[in-house]
Amino acid sequence: MNHQTTPTKAQTTASDHAPAGSTIKSLPEQERPYEKCIARGTEALSDAELLSVILRTGSRGESALALSRNLLDCTGMGLLGLYHMSLADLQKIRGLGKVKAIQLKCIAELSRRIARAGFSGTVSFQDPAAVASYYMETLRHEEQEILLLVMLNSKGKLLKETVISKGTVNASLATPREIFIEAVRCQAVSILLLHNHPSGNPDPSREDILMTERVRRAGAMLGIELLDHIIIGDRQAVSMRELGFWPSKEKSNEE
């Protein structure tokens, strides 16, 4: 999740500096993650201590806490790096087998969903900058183009979001039919499209423009408005509506 950072010196604790080969039981009782959590609450635990509670066990000659410290070091970005590591990458770390790797990926995804669930109620889906910010970390790291459909109710609140297509590095394939089958199923009143450009440059391609116009026209006939198509690059995004790819209201009424 994007609000988490690698612990600073002020956030580390005595248990974080325990020798790599030591066990949890060799620590003073007040510095053992479980006991500390009970006595002082989860907020008193460092990132490594929190992970050690989740992992529960380490590997031969290495405690869960030492494994957790090593894991955070290997990501290069602390907890944020953990979110972006694949299952295969996690399993390359000594002491992390398939089960632990899956647990960590599920926890990272759960954390992301909790954060977004709290944030989604405050996002204005009529504001391209707010929408781009909301989906930036979800899309900007993807190596393939992903087309995301966002469906809204009559009050402009999020009903559901779903991936319509995963393309190659250079293209994403989707038809208006696929998009509006899903929108009608969810009883959406309006929709947004978002997709990423793995190159990092969010400028729309000719294919992006043509696809957007087809979807916009289909939505107008069905009474489900396409509010915008936002393209995510590397820490930057563009709104195709703001770029002028939507006709004026007068012209729309003539269609």
C-alpha cells in the first residue's frame, strides 16, 4: 500500500537488532512480538515484528523475526516493495516457501482493499485527477496493458470495478459488447474506463481514441454514459475528456 514506508530508526525496536541466528524465545519477554502486542498494542510493533507474527515460524537457524527483517531488506522498498513482489520473487527468498509467499500476497492484497474501501466513499468519480490518484498504484506497475471498467450508480458512487481485458505490452483488446454486458448486469448508470501504458507515457494512441469513441457512442444508445477514459502512465495520467475527445453537449444531442 502506498502510505506505508520502510521503518525509520525511530520505528525500529530492540528486537529488530537481535542477532540473525537468535530465536524469539532468546529475546527478553517484553521484546517478543506476541507479548509486546498483547501488552502495548499492534501499533507498538515495527514492520518486521508485525510480519514475524504473521509468518509465525522462520527457517532452520533463523527466527521468524530475522526472516521478516531479511524479507523487508530484499524488497528494497520495505512494505511497499512487498506488495509489488510476485509469488515467484517471494519464494526465492531463503525461508519463504509457497505457503508463506501466498500468505504474504494475500495479506498485501487485503491491506490494499481495506485502504481503498475506506477511500472509495470519498472519491469524486467526476474528478479525473481524483480517479487517477485512486487507481495510480494499482495500474502503473503493470507490465501489460489492463483495461479496467468502473461502474457507478445514479449518485456517482462506485458499484463495482472489473478488469475487462489484459493485453500485450502494446495493446489491450476489448469490445463495447463486453463492457456493456457487465455494465447492464450491474445496473450501472454511468461508467469510466481506465487503462495503463507500460511505457510510462499516458498519451492516448490512435487505438485508444477509436475504442473510446466506439464505447461512448454505444453507451449513448444504451443510456449508460461513458464519463471519461483515463490513461495511467508512470506517476502521471491523462483524461481523454479533458483532452477534448468528447463532443460538446449540442453535438451529443444531435447524435
